[in-house]
Amino acid sequence: MSTFNHPAHYNQHPSGVECIDIVEHFNFNTGNAIKYIWRAGLKSDNAIEDLQKAKWYVEREIERLTKLVDSHAQPEFIVKNWR
């Protein structure tokens, strides 16, 4: 495998699972939050910055879902659009 497709920080999680195998099952904001938490401190030495990025995506997803709730969307629609 090349370092372009599989850099070291992609495979350093103790589980041996690649982050992309998990996050591809979530929407953009949630997937990115998981990605930054998963790899916090592995791509760089700045785990705090990684976690701040994750927080930014979580807050963005909360805003998106809040708009759906405020629009009186049906609960099953909201759940379906969370993933």
C-alpha cells in the first residue's frame, strides 16, 4: 500500500481498523468529527487542535439537526438524516 492511500496515522489506532471504514457510514459532519477524534494526536502532535476540529463539526451537526427539528420534520426523517 502506498503512503498516499494509507499514511501511517490511518493505521495507528489500537483496534487496527482504519477510520474510513467507520466514518463512511455517517454523514459528512458526523464522519469528520469521528475522524478527528479517532486520529487525535496521531497525524500531528497537536491533539487539542484535532479535538477542536471535531468539536466544530459536532456543533455544525447540532445546528443542522436543530434546523430540522425547528422545521417540524418528522422524527424518523431526522434520524435518517443524522447518519
